[in-house]
Amino acid sequence: MSVDIDFEADGFALIESVVDSKELEALAPVMLREGAVVGSRCLLDRPEIAALAIKLKSHHELRSLIPEEQVAVQCTYFEKSSDRNWLVALHQDLSIPVARRVDAPELRGWSDKEGTLFVQPSREVLEQLIAVRLHVDACGADDGPLRVVPGSHRQGVFTPEAGAAVRADRGESTCVASAGDALVLRPLALHASSKSVGNSRRRVLHFVFGPARLPFGLEWAVSRERTSSMS
């Protein structure tokens, strides 16, 4: 069941009970292996995570939000707890993982993260991306939940000053969730999160889906064989 939010207008929506408790328990070994590298962006290399991406895309509610031709291109693991705690300032997700560098004026912000090349593509590409944040644990108001500025995904890329002004004008929505819920998000939507102030653990698998083919000769960092199997 989805919370009554207009995804296209607001840029985010919470879909409840996407993954059941048994499936979440089966993910525990992955969480343990990734525990030492919280923030790892390379989880799609793991077969169980690649299989989960397929399951998410085929979910009866998520498939109405993720275009059929899109593929899973990234999965990042986040964990907040009393031992691992941080805040994230207001921002947009602007970089994508690609296989190799391409020289084009529309591409900027090249960087290397965990041995993977990232770039900031054109607005046209960014507007096609959809993130699915699967909550492995419940995330209440004290657990550092994501806060999203509704409708901010429709105005392109903001400077920090412009983004702050839009948040002041529009306000923000706090996205609490139960274990197994999925928050679907347009990465261009302005979002932030505070530090956790409780004693709970908040684990999230953050998937990104995008078009199978990219412009300017770019290719996703995920292998063609893997993206084909996840389409």
C-alpha cells in the first residue's frame, strides 16, 4: 500500500511492505559483509542484491513508478546507529557511475569513488533517474529519516543558496518508514537528513534505476550483461 502522495508532483512516495520480514532477515549476511564499508556504492556486484533489484522493479506498486525500460545501475548501503551517525545537508543527487570518461561539455564533476568513475550528466539524464530506498529497519522520527522538499525535482539543479530558499518557501516532509517499506525518490528532489538521536539502527539499501542507454557515448559502470539481466 502506498501513502497518499502524488509521486510526479512531489517527487517522492512511500510504498509500504515491499519486502517481508523473512526476506529482510535473508539480507543480514550482506549487511554484515558491508558493515565495515557503510556507504559502499558497489552492492549490485552481489548476486542477492542484483536479484533484489529485479524484485523491486517487478513489485506491483513500484513498477507503476519505474519505467519498464529502466535498469538498476547502482545500490548503496547506508547505516545509522549510535556508533555510526552523521547528518546530510540539503542537496540533490547529481552524479552517476559510468564505465569510462567521455569528453563532452555537458559532462562535469568527474570523480573516483571506490574505484568507480562518477560524473554529473545533463539535466535530461538526471530527470529520468529514480531511487528506491529500501528500509531494512524501521526509521522513526528519532532515527535520522530523510526529509524531502516536495516538488523541488521539477526545477533543475540548484545552487546551495537557491536550494535553501526553495526549502524555506515550500517546507519539507519527513519520511518515516517501517522495516520493508520503500521510499521512491526523484534524485533531483532536494533532500537532507539529521543525525539519529535514538539508539536504533537505521539500515537502508539505496537503489538507483536509470535508462538502459546514456547519451554522449557514456555507459553505466554496471556491466552490460548485468543491466540486461535486470531490465
